[in-house]
Amino acid sequence: NKQVVLKNYATGFVKDSDFIIKTDSTMSLKVPESSSKGVLVKNFYLSCDPYLSFLLQKSDSSLEAQFSRFSLGSTINGFGVAKVVDSRHPKFEKGDLVWGITGWEEYSLIAEPDSLFKIEHTDVPLSHYTGLLGMPGLTAYGGLFEVCNPKKGEKVFVSAASGAVGQLVGQFAKLTGCHVVGSAGSREKCTHGSVLQNGHVLLSFHVWPLASFSVEIAFSISSITQDPVDLLKNKLGFDDAFNYKEEQGLDAALKRYFPEGIDIYFENVGGKMLDAVLLNMRMHGRIAVCGLISQYNLEKPEGLYNVASILFKRLRVEGFAVFDYLHLYPKFLDLVLPQIRAKKITYVEDIAEGLENGPAALVGLFSGRNVGKQVVLVARE
Ligand code: NDP
């Protein structure tokens, strides 16, 4: 059983060398008789999520109350998609497909599988249960609809817009009739248009009522071929998009894209972007604070200078966690499954092949190396 194990606690940015790949040759493919409700699963896909960086740090973090930190020598765990190969749990039987928390390894023994979701709909790619139909999808849905309450015609800005959560926030807002602008970075991954390279698969979709386009799924984390602006505008249906790393000033960029101001900001990055957004919000605007990835690995978070805008513009700024919305999962599926089947929502994934490439894929989130949802393929279905 090949496993990704924590070798060193991360200090600042997580590094490949914080992990080691080990093989446990003693693992049995049966749930031990001593376990009253364990399941043994074969992992297919693992999800690279920014929150994992908190759990890899030794220092105290505010998230510790909600997650338990990894200990040295332990196998990393996180969201994934798997198949049950043995079960002593009444809810699961051999052959069931599931998504939820599993190990970064080929096979995982899950002692308390109550938080696994059974996958009922298999006419969509299984990998989507790490993203579109999994935790990031519910995050986008809960954050946009429950926190921001978008209305037709409103101006919406999304940061980290080409990522797992952002690409869906933008599409959900478009479906609501909003005007949506996204920002994304990493100019080094910008070769305009879709260049098919080794290990890439090009899928054609019909998206939005009148447009058809192709989605490139990258099967190599090192060969990125898409311009995020092109991806956002021409492939995901955003009204506009900009590369924040190429702008002289974020305030000026936002004024250019939102001359009348922003009604809704879906915050994924924090720091300078949030500060510039505060200056450009409209009266009674709403900000859903989903994540602050630009701040996660800093020793000292950057300061905000424009918080007075919250007062003067009567803004509502609300943080949320996806766990607040787990009860909405069935309602969320009712909304998205028909949209996926009607090709009105699409999803871009960046799939790193092989468990041994998992650490590099995770590390890449913090430099923007991923184009779309970063997934690790452990084994084919
Ligand atoms: P993404 O797929 O968007 O990957 C992370 C992206 O963040 C990178 O590709 C990069 O995109 C961007 N990024 C990385 N470092 C920086 C930086 N210093 N400044 C600006 N942008 C940066 O990740 P997710 O969609 O999974 O997550 C997006 C956000 O949502 C994160 O903040 C995450 O923590 C949060 N989140 C919150 C949840 C909740 O329950 N509240 C649940 C899930 C996610 P680019 O090339 O555009 O710079």
C-alpha cells in the first residue's frame, strides 16, 4: 500500500520535501473483525485543497478547533473518491462508490465512515466528486447563494476565479443573470488558446445557451497550456477577466472592470486584493469570505487599510465554512446535476497522475500552478 506520509512539519510554504512516499506491505485488504463499522476503500482520486496547508504546520492555527493536524510519520488525509472493497458498516457494501475523507494512499481503512457520501450518480466523471460535485462545489453554492443572495443584473467579482471553487461561483452567478468578472494569475501558464500537449485530453462541451467550447483536462502538472483569462472568458463564460499579476494597480483594474462598483465579492485570496475590492464595493454590497490563500503561508498577515469602506458603504462581510452547508448537499445536487447534464455547467480539472505526484500537486496550489481543480489520480476506476 503506497502512502504519502508527512516527513517534516511545513514552515511557511509547504514543500515537496515535507513528504515522503512509503510502502506498507503488511496491509490486509479486509476490515479487521475488531472493527464494528469500518470500511476498506480503494482510492481513485484525491483532492488537493488549500486547507491542507494548515494541517501540515506545527504552529497553532485557528483551524485546529475544526480539523486535527497531521502528526509526523502519519499518512496525509483529505477529500477523495474511492470504491468500497470490504465493509463492516451497515450503510456501505463492497462495490459502493463513495466520496469524503480518505487517506493519501492506495487503500484506506476508514474506522468511522459516517462522513462518507455514497455516490449515486455515475453518469458524470467520478473525479468531479473531488470538486464540482464535492466539497468545492458545495462551497461555491453555499457561499454564493446563502451568503451573497445574488440577484439578476448584479455585478459580481470572483478572485482565484479559475480554481476549484472560483470557476463554479462564476458559473452559478452567470446562471443567476449576474455580470461576472474574475481574476486569475500565473502568466507563466499562459499560452493563448488551447494547445493540446502530451497527456492532455480535449473534451468538447456545449456551454451556455449559445456557445460551444472545448475543455482541456491536463494530465500533467508540469505542462500547463491555458491562459486563465482565455479560460475564464471563452471557456467558463465569465463576462470579463484579468490577470492580477499583470496589473499596475488592483484598484485601477477594478475601476476599469467595475466602473459602477461591485455588488458581490466572492473572496478567495485576501490581502491586497481584498483591500482594493473594499474601495470598489457599492453601497450595501456583500462579501463572502471563503478563503484567504494569499495569507495562509505568511508569518505575519498583510494589513488592510480600507476597512472604513465596510462602515461607510454598509457592507455585509461574512465568513463561512462549507461544513455550515452540508445539509444543503441534496438541494445542491438537484440544482447542478441537471445543469451538468444539459452542458450548462462545465468543470476544468488539472489531474496529476500517480500518488507520488500528490505532494507536488498540493504545493502547486500556492504558486497557482494548477489550472482548474487540482486532482491526484491514484488508480483508474
Ligand atoms: P484553487 O483551485 O483556486 O487553487 C488555489 C489558487 O489560489 C491558485 O491556483 C492560485 O490561482 C491562487 N493563489 C495561490 N496563491 C495566491 C496568492 N498568494 N495570491 C493570490 N492568489 C493565489 O483553490 P480552491 O478553489 O480549492 O480554494 C479557493 C479558496 O477557497 C482558498 O482560499 C480556500 O482556502 C478556500 N476554501 C474555503 C472553503 C470554506 O469552507 N470556506 C472550502 C474550500 C476552499 P491564481 O493562478 O489565480 O493565482
